[in-house]
Amino acid sequence: MLTPWVKPVTAGKKMANTTQNPSESGKGDPAEFICPASNDPNAPTKNEIRAATRRVMTMYWNRLAMSAPAQANQNSPAMAIAAIATNIQVKGGGDYYLISRTLGVEFGGAIGVVLFLAQSVSVGFYAIGFGEITADLLGFDSKISVQIIALLAVLILSGFVWAGADVASRFQFVVMAFLVAALLSFYAGAFGSTESLILSEGWSPPPEALGFWAVFAIFFPAVTGFTQGVSMSGDLKDPAKSLPRGTFAAVGLSTVVYVTVAIILAASVPQILLVDDAGEAMRTIAFIGPLIVIGVIAATLSSAMASFLGAPRILQSLASDRVFPLLNVFAKGHG
């Protein structure tokens, strides 16, 4: 359990009278239980414990507020998706289909094109991320090696997608197993590695820290991944049940993971090391360090595969609605 760091009292300082039995005070003061009666002149007083506890909790809630707007961005669309999916018959097209059937084809078409382009481009970004990690592991320093590895990853993933959604889904299950293993390794290694002093120092921003909105812009894309599952709406047996359950489960689980990982890192690694960290912190904390690298690779491939599967379905749904005549050729599916 993480306990607030308490600054020691200077030697020779007189201690307040704490001889009263906490059970007899009737006030339920937590400081009574944390700091029982003692004759040690260096022991902290109740007031110092209360002040330290308030300081740590205040810093905790301030840092938690960083992720609150991003998490709210998840909750609102998640509830909207659940409400729409349970009131209409959901077909293929994911986000575009839900928007176009509620706000109209005009609004849906404008947003659908952006969604399709965003998911298509994101495949390249995820592939580059995979290429950078793999090149670093193999000891390649040139940029062309990163691009070649990314290209090979895109070709292999396209093969899975071409084979069908069933094959791609099996691949996703394998990737998910590695992700779960990486997280379990991290949480297992966190036991015994946290320190209250590091936690107290870690919640205070460094002098040259980025502002709130700069950090928020970096963190924000991490909470948008739950929409990838919505893109598979046409492949679900019962979208009215699967979409709400899957979306809420994804939002809830990701929130727990993000918050707990942030707290563990703040309590395990000094802030000066986290500022310039390149991924070593999680590997150092994890029970099995290499699993963290495997988990990062699995995360990039999983995200790329989800975009690979979702983008064509949005495009096909757009073409089926004949929003843009130029896209009508993509209305007919194959396979």
C-alpha cells in the first residue's frame, strides 16, 4: 500500500501530547492510528501527518485531473454509441453508420470521409512506430531500415486482412495475449518497488515541465482507440448487445490501466529519470522486462490491424449510401 511520505521532525522538537487512546477519542482521527503515542523526539506529530497526507492527496487529484477531460471524451461517445446501437438496427460502417442514421447522411458523409482518411493514415503511423522499435532492437541506425521494416509490417498485415476478418481476429487475440502478459509483468514487478518519498516528489511538476494543454494533446490520442471496435459493427452477431458492452469495457479497462500505471511510475522512478526516459522505466519495474518491449510491439500491430479492418468498412458504407458518386465503385463487397 502506498503511504504518504512524512517529513521527519528535527531532532529535539517536542512532541504534542498523544497519550489519549484513539478508540476513546471518538473522533476517528486517522493520525491517531498512523502516529500512536511515542516518546521518540524524532517522531512526527499528528498535525504534520495530516499536512503531509493533504499534500499528497492534493497532488494526486491535480494529476488525476490531467486525464479527466480525456476520459470524459471517452465516456460521452461511449454512452452515445450505446444509446444509438440499442435503438436502431446497426449495419456495417461503424462510426459513420451511427452518425449518418442519427444526424443525416450529409453530416455523416462529411465526418465519414475524415474517419476513413484518419484510419487509413494511422496505419502508416503505427507501422513506423513498429519499425522504430524493431530497428532499435536489431541495432539498425539508418532511417531507411525503419521504413523497410514498416513496409514489411504493412504488407504482412494486409495479407491478414485480405484473408478475411476471421483470420485477422485470430491474430488480434494473439496480440492481446502479449499485451495482457506485458501488463501483468509490470504490475507484478511494481510490488515492493514503490516508495512514498519518490511518490511525493513525483507528483510535483519539474521546473521546465510542459503546460497542461501540451501534455493533454500528447495524451489525448491514447483514449480514442475504443472507436476501432465500433468500426467492426457489420461483423457482429448482435451489435445491439456487443457494441455497448465492448465499448464500456474498453473505456473502463483503459481508464484503470492509465491511472494505475501513472501512479506506479510516479512512485517507483525518480522524476529526473522519467523526464528523459525512453521506455526503460517500465522495463526496469516489470517482473519480466522483455515482455514490456513485446507488449509495445503488440500494441502497435494491434492498432494498425484495427485501422486496417475499420477503414475499408467505413469506405464501403459511404459508397453504399451514394454520398459521393466517385466512391460508388467501392459499394460492392467481395468475399
